[in-house]
Amino acid sequence: MIAAHGLPDRLAGHALTPGRPWPLGASFDGEGVNFALFSAHAERVELCLFSPDGRRELCRIALRDRDGDIWHIHIGGLTPGTLYGFRVHGPYAPEGGHRFNPHKLLLDPYTRQLSGRLKWSDALMGYKVGSPRADLSFDTRDSAFAVPKSVVVDPSFNWGPDRAPRRAWHETVIYEAHVKGLTALHKGVEKALRGSFLGLASDSVLDHLVKLGITAIELLPVHAFLDDRFLVAKGLHNYWGYQSIGFFAPEPRYMTRGEVWEFQTMVRRFHAAGIEVILDVVYNHSGEGDELGPTLSFRGLDNRSYYRLRDGGRFYVNDTGTGNTLNLAHPMVLRMVMDSLRYWVEVMHVDGFRFDLASVLGREPHGFDPNGGFFDAIRQDPVLARVKLIAEPWDIGPGGYQLGNYPHPFSEWNDRFRDGIRRLWRGDAGVVPDLARRLLGSAELFDKAGRTACASVNFVTAHDGFTLEDLVSFTVKRNFANGEDNRDGHDDNHSSNMGVEGPSDDPAIRAARDLRKRNLLATLMLSQGVPMLLAGDEIGNSQQGNNNAYAQDNEIGWVDWARADDGLAAFVARLIALRQDHRVLRQRRFLHGLPRAVDGLPDVIWRRADGATPRPEDWHDPAFRCLCVELRRAAEGDLTDREAIFAVCNTGSAVQLTLPDTAPGWRLELDTTRPDAGREPAVPGLEVPAHSVLVFSADFDRGSE
């Protein structure tokens, strides 16, 4: 037994034993708590215990045992709910990459829960703010009063009959949403639960998603994160959450009682509704910023191990644009990321991850490597083999744009789909060949190394950029509320205001905008790949022209349910149902125009409106505005399926249509100019309306019924 020097009376007699170096973090075992912490360059590590309100530091206990680079101790009698942090001693030598400062209380990188909020203060800095030596100076103020406390958690939870929906990729429709943004103004959510995990899983939200046909909700970051100091100074908040400070802890602001079970309850309710939960995760950087940022966790634990450094170690590699880049080339940092991913799957039951700025994660010393350490670790892991993995395939580092270069089993956000489809319906000339590529799942990007058409996650809008309503209402961004003089956000949005900038009550303008939204959505749902819908787009939500609402935790960033366009929501539900009813629209295999054994017909046939096959000069004709495509199941796929779909995308004026004679009894399934029209037989001499999408179906097994 180790002497409990400095322990208060209430902890006197608690057994202090060496414990074990695994698992990392604070682990309750029924008899006490084992603490294990990685630091390769520390000289001494102290565990600090706090009062239940987090205001008083009760004691400091040295972790005297070390196995390799893991420091550990077991304290008998401690229970879940105990608040703690660490102080780590070592060299303060920024020019050599070391920034140890025991005056700064540090969060456990493996903490499962946080108590309290970060309070911005100069005391959080390891250096003296305002010193002429900048970060080379040393600050001795205690930061404990300003730092959230780590909490010992017992993550056991009664999952009951919970079962992961395990939707196949080709059955998936993703709905990208913000926990607070989706619920803050929703009158169907109990007021006390709005903005929380429990509110997100309320009956009214679930009913809406089920009615739409959504199969997976992709949540903007829910790992514990901080509000940037420059935003707080302007009265703003880090709304989106891309400043993580804890990769195992749910963000406290989304909890009503600060308990982990709230997140687990949310997942359980989504699963009961048949909806998967995917997390947007940020493992490329932390919220500690550059050399002038705060010392909250990783920097004070072992700066040289956790971060990628340059210029001898004083400065940070900044491939993320946030001031620092995590060093996944270090085995213990990679282990932390892998442990985090497994924790969210095994303990929290999530169904997948979308990796923010994923090119950072795959960057080795020689550049981006699809066979690098991170990807190797992911692909060999049996736990992660059963969940969905999505990459945002770019960053701002060298060679950062890597769309199409990720290894199986990753799918990727396809920004070429976004930009191409926006330009198409804006009326840009010469983009019909790009439409053809996007309709077929961007095979030129993804059809390699055994990847499927589901490798392409298709989207027209996402949290970063205009909403669908704003895409058809603004030609210029309106980001003044961000306090950066409208300099932030993308300038090239491929948008159009249809004749009037901003909101309009003109019936003609409204009708044109509504039609374009339907055309954009229809093209999304008709394309091979995995469709992703931005929350609120289905009801016409606007962000007042702000295309970078990262700091707008207010009515700008929240979904406005009071002005919901129920007709548009019904149309989106119809589109998703159409996609689900016809397997031809959601295939795993790529279509290459190969003849099928069942009928000898190609699996894809391109046509002009007059029924002829487009000539080479048609594809390059800027005036070619009406592209038709006849789709069947892939030649290498189902040998018995005879269903066919004929889709028409007309970005020009009205034109007469000749239906193919390769199928009997074509039925008109969809006409975006008549969103309320039901299925009807196709009539000879049908005219394709201007600026429209038409969809016809035929089933040889049902003949002309």
C-alpha cells in the first residue's frame, strides 16, 4: 500500500496501489478507480481530486508507477462522479517542443464526461500573455478555476433490446443535422429538452425523419468542444463544434443533466425508429490552437508527442487551418483515436463516423498515403468493420485534395457532385457531360480497387455553405453577423437568386425558386451513390444568406420550423420513397453500358429527347440542355431483374419527348413541375416542361399494367 500523503480526512485509509497501465483513462472497477495516463516526456505526474462542485482542489496524488510511457495508480473506494484532473511536470522548452507547466490543470484525454464550462482567462495560457518573449515566457498562475473537470463515469446502461439497424450502404439516406439547431425552435419538442440529445430523440423529431424516409442521421460534432476566445469576445459561440477538447466525452451543452446516459438514450431511440446515428468527428486537430493557445490537455501532457511540430518544435504544422495538427504518426496518439472510435461504437452504440478533414489523418511524412498507419489501423479493426466510415477528402495541407483516393471501406463526400449539379440547374452551359458522370455515381473517381457506387456520398448542400433555400435566393453570401466583414465563407457558390436578391414575395420568383429546389433534390435522389440531405432543406429553411454559420448559435443557424414548407417536405418524402421503391436507382455496382444476359440490353443508355443516342458533338454542344437516361440493373448484377427507369433532366425550354421502345407500358412516376401529381400512364407525344425532371418506370414482369 502506498502512503496517502496529502489526502483529506474523507479519503484517509483509501488503498493506493500501483494499479495497471490499461485501460487508459479513469476506470471504475467496483472497488475503486484505476487511472492511467500517457506521457513520454513527463518527469512527474500528479492526479488532482476536486470537490463535487469542482471549485476546490482536495488533494494531489503522485502517480509513482510507470510502465513504459504510461503512468498509473489505483485508488480504492473512489466511485463514479469523482471529479479530477492532472498536473504534469517536465521541461518548459517551447523551442524544443516541450510545454509542460504544472500550474495548468489538464483534462484527461480519455475522460468520458466533463463537469463545468471553460472560462476564458489568461491563466489558461502556459506563457505570460503580453510578455515580449511571447510563448517563450512561463506563467505560474493556477488555471484550475477556469478548466472543466474530468469525471469518473460508470458507462453501463440498460440497452434492453437495442439492435443496430445495420442499413446497407445502398439503402442509406443521410440527414446531416445539428443537435441544437434541429430542435431549438421545434414546438413539438418539450421546451426543457430543446437543444439536447434527449430533445433530438423526441417523438416529434423521430416522426418527421421516419415520414421523410431518412435511414441515418449524421450529427455535427458532439465530442466535448470549446468556444474560441475570439468568438466569446464578440458575443458569439462555436456553434458547429469543430474545436474538440475531449474525444470520449459528449458535449455537456447538449445534456440536460450532464450524464452520459442521455446520449445513450438518444441512440437507443433512433435505433428503435430504424435510424442509424453517424458522428462527425474531428481527430485532425484539437481546440488548443497554435503556440499562443491555451494549455488544456494534450499540450501540457506531452506536446511533442501529441502534435506535429516544425522549426525545431516551437511551432505547429497547420494543415487544418485551426492552428495545430494532431500527430497520428505517433502510436499512442493513433491508439487514442482508435480507442475513441471503438468506445463510441461499443459503449455508445453509434453506427458510423464522418471524418472531418480526413486527408490530415492519412498524411505521412512523404504525403497523403491511402495505405498509411491510420487507414491500416482502421481496416484491420474488427469493431470498426461493422460501421459506416465517411471521409471529408480534403484539407488545406500540401496535396490535401484527395477525392476518390481513399481506400475501401471509406465512402467520401463528393463536392464535384455538389458543384456540378448546382451549375447544371443554374443554367451554366456545357455541363451536361458532368451531369452524366454524377448520375452514374462518379465512376471516373471511385470505380477502382473494388469500390462500389456507394463510395460517393452525394450532396447539394451541407452545413458548410448555403442552405437549399439560400442557394436559390442569393448570389452573394451575407456573413456580416460573423463579425469578419463578410470576408469568411466561400465566394463561389454556383448559386442564383432567380431575379431578386434575398427573400421575395413575388409569386413568379417563388414559383421559380421552388421548382429549382425540386429539380436539385430530384437529381440528388436519382443519382447512384448515397444521398445526403441537409437538415431543414426539406422545409425551405434559410440562414439569411449566411454560408458560414459556424458561429451562429441563434435563429440564423437554427432550423426555422415556424415557416416550414410542408409541401416541399412531402415532395422530399416522395423522392426518397421513389428511390426506395426502385432498386435501379440505388445500385452497388457501377453502370458502364454493358449488355445484360437477361435481355441483351445495356444497363445504361443515354438518349436525347427525340429518342436518338447523343452524338459526340451533342455532348459538347453548349445548347444541349435535355439529357435522358435509361437505367437497368447492372450487367454484372441481378440476372433476372427486368425493371427499367427512364429519367429526363431538362435545363432548357420545353421539348417533345420520344419514349424508348425498349420497355412496355412506361408510367410517369414524377414530374417536378407538378409535385402533387400521382403516378400516371405515359401518353404519346408527351412534352417535357422547361426546367424539369421527369421519371418513368417500366417493369417487364408486370407488362403494361
